[in-house]
Amino acid sequence: LEIEAHQKLSYRWVVGEMDTVVTFTLTPTVSGTRLLLVHSGFKPHQKQNFGGARYGWRVMGGKLVDLFTRLQAVDTR
């Protein structure tokens, strides 16, 4: 849906009747880069889908933090 090099990626995620939008935004900070993830478009009757997506993004976010921590440790050696 939208691409801004090194700043933003937004796409439709369609699974069955669920039609949502996922947007990743990168913002420079003093200490590095902030990643903002917004997954929008869930309808009121899709509470289970929303809960599953929230759980999945938390798990993947945790794995991403772990990866960056390991990469940072390697980089400082």
C-alpha cells in the first residue's frame, strides 16, 4: 500500500474474511531507531483474530529484540 525507503512499509493482510493493514514505521532517535508496528482494520466481531495477531506480534517482537541484542553483543566484541 505504501513504501517510503528506510522509513515506512504498509501492506494489506487478508486471511479469509479478515482484511487488515500492517504498517511498520522507522524513526531515527538519539540512541538508534524506533520501530512502530500498527496492525489495524479488525472488525468488532474479529476479537479472536485481534487477540491472535496481538499475541503473534508480541512473540515476534520479542524474537526481534533478542536478535538485535545478540547482534549488538557481536558488534561490540
